[in-house]
Amino acid sequence: MFNLNRITLIGNTGGDPKVTQNGPTTLSLATNVNWTDKQTNERRTRTEWHQLVIWNGLGKWAATLPKGTPLFVEGELVYERYPRKVEATIGKKTTEVEVMTTVPKIKVQRLIRLEAATNAPGEPEDTGEVL
């Protein structure tokens, strides 16, 4: 059986990269979905945020990218789990409970800086259909 864990994104960096010593560079990437609402004929946009994890020389290069840089990203989707403490109220008693939070991240394997443009190369024109 064939299995594949591959994700491809085109978007813009959402902030300055976070660099850890001897670790990965992390970077947020915003992607947009545009459509026209059929009832109101209004143009709508939904923004999705993705967390990129970039290692080695590619991570060092990514650390130099400013906010708003258009990027083409290929990588692998990974889910990391973190323990987190939250306050829970049961009756009149408030207590601290540890819960596991799952965070999806993209382990980047290829990163290409794009030229700024209104439509990326190969991006379909808006037809008013929700994909």
C-alpha cells in the first residue's frame, strides 16, 4: 500500500521568524481562500495560519525573511502534543488540570521565495465557487 504525507502551501509569512540555538527556525505562514458570497454578492476572504518548522541551512535562510514575504512551501504534516495546565471549576471549587494540546505543524523540506504579486503563478481565477 502506498502512503504519502505531503503538504504544499503558497502564502505570506505572518511575523518575524523565531530562531532557537541548535534547533529549528519556526515561522508562521498565512494562506487565504477567496470567494464571492452567492447571497450577498460580497467578496469574502478566510485566512488560515500554519506553523512552519525549518531545520539546518534552510532554517538559517528562513530566519532572514521579513514579515509578509510570499513563499512556496513543501513539507510533511506533523502533530505535536504538549501538556498544558488549565483551570477547571467543579461546583464551587476551582482546580488546575493538565490537558494535552495537539498542534499541527509543517516540517518544511522545500522553501522558495516568490515575487510579490496579486495572484501567484498557476493560481486559478476566482469563479465565485467555494472549493
